[in-house]
Amino acid sequence: MELRPLMTRAAEVPIAVVQGIGPDLFSLPTPCTEYDVRTLLNHLISWTGSRFEAAAHKTPLPESPAEDHDFTAEPDWAARYAVSVRAAAAAWSEQAAWEGETGLSVSGAMPASVIGGMMFAELLLHAWDLAAATGQKVPVDDELARALFGQASAMAEMARRYGAIGPEVAVSETAPLLDRALGLAGRDPAWTS
């Protein structure tokens, strides 16, 4: 399934979830055991905003704050994230973004289609992580779930090799596609805090 036409819709998923998170929820655990809600929000903002947009345009990566920077301590952080991720998704909606090579860090370039696919999954998976942690329903429609399942199927082995996701969680073949995608990506669809 081609991801390019789905990027702007995919970006709206974490935006909706992020808007439902207040400071009183920041210390809650998430399915990503190394992150609480605040640190996962900061990870999401750091990777799916201006870095993601620069990768689409194949321009030098912007100067990024340190890995431990707390975006959630800044005024209007959720609204600024929405602007940033929408701009990134719009850039990835252009065919040129998916051609050639690009990168998300100074460590090197990869095929742009790999980066775009990774970031598509990052948007939806971390939106689910944050929704699960904060008691929200993640707004992933059937088409996005189908695309995420395809992307998770394609990238899971490599992502596990690099420690980006955990071991596969067994999920019934008759489960909804979103649940099956979560299992492929090392998440238990029944996770609760």
C-alpha cells in the first residue's frame, strides 16, 4: 500500500492524542517501558517534527535540542507540535520526498521510502502508546490500520535487529489489523498501565 497519500491523515492521529494529554498525565507509564508519558511525548516531538520535514525535503537537519530536552515545558507545546507534524506530513505527501536517499540523523542516508515508512509507523505506533497510557482511544481508521500492518510486516525484522521494537507479541490472526500491527511491532494490544 502506498503510504504517501496517507501521511497527512496519519499525522492527525498523534495530534488528536497529544491534545488529550495534560501535565497531570506526564508521569504515567507507557507500553514503551523506557518512557513515561512525558519522555515519550518528547521523543515523538523530536523525531516527527522538523527532523522528519527536513528528511522529506532532503535538506540539512535542523539544529536539534539535546535528547533530554523537555518540549512539554514550553508554552503551547501541543499546538506547536501540531503545526510541526502537519508541515512534515505535507512534505512527505509529495512524490519527491519518497525518491532517492535521505536521513534523520548525521549517521547516514537510507532510501527515502524506508525513512518515510519508518516515520509513518512512528506516528501511529507512538500515538497508540500515548493513547493506551492516558486512557484514550486512538483514532486509527481501517485504511490506516491496513497500511500500518503492511509497514509493520515489512519493517519488523529489521527494527528488532536494531532494537527499535521489542519481540513480537502473539496476536490472533482474527484480531483487528491494528492489534495485529501492534503485536508485530512488539506491543501488547491489551496493555494497560
